Amino acid sequence: MAKHLALVFSLCFIVLFHGCLASRQQSQFSQQNECQLNQIQAREPDNRIECEAGRIESWDYNQDDFQCAGVAVQRITIESNGLHLPSYTNTPRLVYVVQGWGHVGMVLPGCPETFEESEQSDEEQQGQEQQGQGQRGRQQQGRRQGQQESFEQLDRHQRVRRVKEGDVIAVPAGVTCWTHNHGNQPLVFVSLFDMSNKRNQLDQNPRKFYLAGNPQDEFNQQGQSQWGQQGQQGRGQQGRTRRQQQGNNNNNIFAGFDTQLLADALNIDQQTAQRLQGQNDNRPQIVRVQGRFDFVEPPRSQREERQMQGQKGQYEQNGMEELFCHMKMKQNIGKPKMADVYSPQAGRISTLNSFSMPILRRLRLSAERGFFYNNAIYSPHWNLNAHEVYYVIRGSARVQVVNDNGETILDDQVRQGQLFIVPQNHAVLQKAMSNGYEYIAFKTDDNAMMNTMAGRTSVLRALPDVVLANAYQMDREQARNLKYNRQETVALSSSRSSRSQRNWWPLDA
């Protein structure tokens, strides 16, 4: 009897194992088929949400090229003194600041609040030194009592980072992030969501979880997600019904909880809990700041820091036991001095990977910033281990992308504000137009590698001339000319580029 039970159990296990394996293989096969692309396009945003102090634009991630790369992209514009409310996503993100400057706050779970207010006793002490000894003693005693009572009210928070044009910001999955425009011009940034990343344990849909406000659907995915149509009909329907009964049409994550339970959990009154839930608050994702927007931050210059040290002595050290808590989360790659490749005749390229920014190893993402002068050429190449998502910052370029069948699946002139995707191993050739070409490229590997097809480090240069001669039916002298005609590496000059055209962008910025 025991043998029969063991046999039945073994058969059931085998059937279950093969069923799961077949399902997984079918899913992988389906995802691979999404990269059988016959045509890709340079695209403008498909969806736009107007907010109180800005706008959110997104590209349709259901298009074949986005599905192949497993990514979604947004462009967010925050007006002066606008606040993009705290939220987190189901995927890692790379954010590039296209224009403006401001502040970005990230809440890293388990990390200490290393920014905190002082007890504000120095100015009082200086004023009291001019008074009598007895009066000073009584005032100090009263002040100490007041400090003990108000100590818990001093603000503490995690680090807030200043960001500016050219910065790349790494945001891990599930990490709460907020942004404030502290400048006088719009703050514009482009954000890549890596939905195929292993950190995303949900489906292949970008999801933003807001902690405040009345957020609208940023990717216009109502009715498009099979998970949304089926999985939410059970537990999700109950949550929507409860919010409707409460008269709450908002959908930040606090709104789904019972008001009394939320108040008990946070040890607050129900009125405060209702504010958290956004009841009677119709503001969307980007709001206008009312009054002053100040928080604890270090001095902006060494001079300010020396002045503060002269008043208070040395700062108290805050314990940061975990390496993750103080990892570098942003890096500027827009400055000329950050260039990894530079040609006076063609332009420059700056790269950011996990070697220069270790947090990218967790995200498995990297970035590249390109500045090409008029008519300069980005060497034709393919990426060995990553998809590329290009966003045109300024200027325009002629772009061609070729698939494994030698078919041109993109042949277009891309311009400012457009986006195009180059799948892994697909060859791409880009030539700047007369107004130059600037771009930011997001790559789906933390150490993305490429192989060029022209220039000193190209695949043709590495092949023996006899191989080239037989492969392309030419003599060996022609093969050597093919190999050595270009002495540049990646940024290639054009014979039609004049000296004045090559200086279209100043290099002393």
C-alpha cells in the first residue's frame, strides 16, 4: 500500500513539474516572440495628465518595441515650487534630469534619519551672556525644561539630495521618492521603469503606489491589464466598494484602509486619518506648495559650513551601519569633464555603470549621455547584453536600426522630445543633423557592452585582412583600407563638418 501511495505521489509530482516547466517555457517563448520586430518607430508620448503644478506624460508600453525591451518611460514636468507627491513603484527606475534643478528625497527602509534639527540654544545663550548671572540661571533652567518638552518635535528625516540638469538618479523598487522644484524654471526629467527586472515580482505592468493625493492613471492602462480585469475582481472589488461607501474617490494607498483601523495603527485621531486618505482632496500627483518649503539640509558652500562650525563646533556624527543607507544614488554625466569618449571633431559620450555607481548593480541598469556636433556620426554598433532606450534631449539625428535578417526596421529622423528603442544585438547607426544631437540612453544591464562596426576598436579592425578579403570579395589592400580608414573610436567626424559646426556646443560648460 505504501509503495502504491509513493508511486502515485511521484507521478503527481512529475506531472506538476512538467506542467510548470511547460508554462514557464511558453511564457519565455512568448516574451522572446515579442522581439520579432519588423518595424520600430521614434515616438512621442501617448498619454498626458495635467496637474496643479505640472504634467506627467508617458509612452504606450504595450507597443511591441517596449514589450521587447520590458520597459516603460515617463516624462515629468514640475513647475516652480511644485511638489511631486511621495510614491514608489514595483520596478527599479533610472531618472535623468533634462532641465532645471530641485530636491529629491528617497526613503530607504531601515536606514536612520541622518538629517535633524538642532536644539536652537546657541543664539539664546549668546543673548543671555549679556544679562545678570541670576537671571541667566533662571532662564537656562526654564529653557532646559522647554527643550525636554519639545525635543520630540524637532524634525528628523532621511537625506534630501539636490539635483540639477545632467544628473542620473537611481531609485530601487519599492523605495518611496518625492521631488520638489526649487528653481525658477520647469524641472523636467525622464524616468525609465525596468518591468522585466527580477526585482519586479508582479506582472509586466508599471505600477505607481502613491502615499498622498488623488493620482490619476499615468499609463492609461484601465482595461488593458488582464490582471486588473481578473485578479482585482475579488479582493480589489471589496476595497473599491468600501471606499465608495465611505464617499472616498481617492486612490492613494491609505485610502483603501478602514479609517478607524488606520487611526488606531498610527495613534492619531480620525480627522487626521481622513486627511491621509485624501478625503475631500482632489489634487492629483503634482501639487503647488503653500507657504515656505524648508527642511533640514547641509550648507550649500564650504564658507557656510565653516561659519556654522564656528558657531556650533563640529557636527554630531550619525550612525549609518548599513552600506545600503549611504550608497551614492545620483551622478552627473552632463558635464564635459565627465566624458569617457571625446573627439574635438565629433563630440563626446559619458557612461554610467555599476563600476562608477555601485547601486546600479542592484538595479541592473546603466545610462549613457551623448553630445554630437553637426553631421558627426555615432559609430554603428550593437549591444551585447542590453536593450537601449534613447530619448532625444536636443537637436535631431538620422537613425537606422537593422535586425538579424538584415532588414531596416527603423529609418527616420528623430528630434527633440522623441524616444526610440534599440533591442539587444540589433545594429544601430546614428548621424547628427545640422543642429547637432544630444541624447540620454538607458540600458537594461548594469555593465552594458557594445561592439562597434567602424573605428579603431571595431569588429572589422580586429579581423585579419585575409578574412575580410574573402568575406567581402575584395583584395587585401582594399581590406586593409577598410580596416584602417577610421582612426577614431566611437564618435566619428564627418568630412562635411566645418570647424564652426563642430563647436556647436561649448566644451567649457
